[in-house]
Amino acid sequence: MEAQVHETTAEFRETAWQLLAEDPVRYTVILTATAQPLSGALLITLHDNGNVVGAAIQTAAYPMIVTAVPPHAAEFAATTVHGLMPDLPAVSGTEAEAKAFADAWTARTGKSATQSMATRLFKLDTLRPPQSKARPAMPPRPTYH
């Protein structure tokens, strides 16, 4: 397995696109975060026999997002990240992936990790307009200069 560190979000998205586009709901945070240029971000793709099998990003002030790091690649990813960012403060991701990465990280560093937050992502199947009538929009307020 190999890791590639990317200099720009454009380069990262080009490399990881096929993997991330397979499930845009699952990877919505990574796709949204990398839709624009990010300065100082750590952008990593994981490759196995020439195929992209994982991706992780770390942006300033946020936990590293490991949703796209499969559990079987967590140890390799943790080793790679430790070499680049030994003081990684936190990870975020789907439960299995985040736990696998945290377990690999703690085994490597001897530090401990605890789950501090859990969130859900809901997928909208059908949008139904409200049944009640909305009030008319207010006219614009005058602006004085």
C-alpha cells in the first residue's frame, strides 16, 4: 500500500474522485470541504496496486476526516499520518472507520482515545411541499443613505 500527499484540493479531488463519487452521501463532508482551495490542509489518498482505496483530510481547527479510510487500511493510514502530523488531536468519520483509525493511532502512539461525539446524516428520499399556505413575502424595506 502507498500513500500520496496532495498539495492542492484540486489534485486531491482529481485523484480521489472515483472513490468519493461512489457514495457522495457517505463522503459529503470530504467532498464539501475540498470543493474549494484549502491552505494548510493535509490531503492524503491511499493506493493499493494502483487503485485509490482510501482518502483522509485534515484542515485547520477540525479533526482529521477518515470516513474514506477503510478499516483494513487504518494501520497504514495511522502510520502515514503520524509521520506527517504526530500531534493529531482528533479524528472524525463513520463509526467503524473512525474507531479503526483511532485504535491504530493509539496502538502506534501509546496515547488514549475516547469517543466524544456522535452525529447522524439523514438522506432525503422525497421532498414534499408543505400543506399549509405560506403568508406572502414582506415588501422590501426602504434603504436610506
